[in-house]
Amino acid sequence: MFHRTLTALAATAVLAGGVPAAQADTTLRGASMFDEAHAFTQTLREFERLVAEKYDGDVSFDLRLNGELGVEKDYVTYLNQGVAVDYTILAPSNMAVFSESIPLMDMPFLFRDLEHWNAVLSSDALAPLEADLREAAGIVIVGYHGGGVRNLASAAPITNMEELAGHRMRVMGAPIQAQTFSAVGAAPSAIAYNEVYNAIQTGVIAGFENEAASIQNLKFYEVAPHISLTQHTITVRPIVMSAKTYDALPANLQAAIMAAGAEAGAFGRALESGQDGEKLQAMADAGQIEVHDFLGREKMLELVQPVQDAYAAQLGATDLLERIRGM
């Protein structure tokens, strides 16, 4: 059977014997930092299943797991260049190196609750950010995963604004992340995700922020067993493709991918939002973490709103931010 990588061949190419390339077996390459049990991987598997179901040609998938192809910042580079990775799930902040506006969709304290979050992701509200990402980074958003509620994870308890003051914590690379946590009194720094465990273990930082699935999957509880329920972010994790790959596909496969991405995103959001509390409780029951209420979340919301407003104004996205808040 003939296999090809679409980042290397145009969709209009003709194979030996005069067979159109669109009829050849197309192999798309995927990447996940996690194992088969993780919600990201399960969502990508659902995406693959749906594409194959909706496409009337031959398509196969080569999904590499457990960080075999690196970490998310590597995937962003691959997608931009059209090499090694054709599809994956990414945190918006990791794409900020190409598109400074894209982290707005993952800005802390953007969503009031899960209902608000799901309403935004089920609408076309984020279309301006999608267009900017495609133009600036060569990355196409085909659906929206997410639903993990991000909390503080730390070596020592952080239960109120006083204990948060000066807290040395890792944040993702987008400036809005550091600006937000600086506004509430912490001392944030951007550290590569694969260095977080050792950085806490060696005392370079005292904690970080993440959702339950990643804390459990990567055993961060071994170095940061205290979880403070700041609930500052409901994650948005786009399902993405390299534009170089996508644009080289036949139109009917592109249509199948967009339809599959929307459905797989809804599947993944329901999966992860449902699993989040269960995973947190499972770690607590196993004695791996200690969960703390955080006193002062209302004060945090008050302190970060000017940061959000300034960030949106800088990006020319004030109307977008107001639309999201008003939904």
C-alpha cells in the first residue's frame, strides 16, 4: 500500500500509473506527551476515529505517545515548519512564540464557570484568534479540548493571599500568565514543562499550577503534594494541525477533519471536565496530595481584571474580551 506524508507532497500530485494523490493512503502524524489513559490521547484517538469515519478515502494515523517527539514547545515548531507532527493538542500559551494574541483564550480567570466556558468554545467567539494563529504560526485549529480546572500545586500549603505573596512558581511562557500571577502577589517564572519536577525538587521554585490529570500522570504530587483550590483557569486546549499539512489535503478530507475536530473537541471537553474532580479525589484518597481551600479568590479576581483589560487592549481585542465576558 502506498503511504505518503502530506507535508512533503502537494495534494495535486499524481502517483505512478496516473492515480491521483487524493486516492492514495494518507498517513497523518500525531504527538501526545501522555499515555493512552490521558484525556489528551483519548481525544486524539477519537479525532482519528471520526476522521476515518467521515472521509471516503484511505487515511491512517501514526500517533506517538509519552513525549517521544518532545514537549509541546517542540510540537509548535514542528507544526509551523510542517515536519514531524501533523496534529496534536496544545496549550495556547505554548503557541505565543508565534501569535501573541492566542493566549487570551487561556487567560486565567477568563471563564466564570464550566457552563460559560463550554458556551464560548461551542460558538465562533474565538474565530479572530484562530485566524491570527493561522496567519502568524501556520497552525489550524480544528476543535477545542480542555476542561481541566487549574489549581496551585506546591511543596508547602498556599491557602490565602498572605501565603501566596512572593510564592516562587512556574507559569507557562506567555507573558499574560506571568502578569496575572504577579498581580496577585506571587513571583512567577517561565520554566520548561519538562524541568518543573526537578526545579521543585531542588528548590529553584516552590510550586506551579496545573490540572489534576497532569499532576497525576506525571507524578508531580511527589514534589508538590499541596493543592490549593484557586480554580483560576478552566483550560482551553485546541486540537490543531499544521497548515502546511492541512492545505495540501483534498477538500473532502479537510471537511472530514473539521467536522471530526468539532466532535472530538466536544467529546474531550466532556471527558476531561468529568475526570478532573475524580482524579483530584483519587490522589487525595491515595494520600498523594492534600487539598486546601483558598481564601481570597474574590480578591484575586479584583486584582487581575485590570491586567486582563490592558492585555486585551494591547492586542486590539477589547471587543473580543467583552464578548466573552458577556456570553
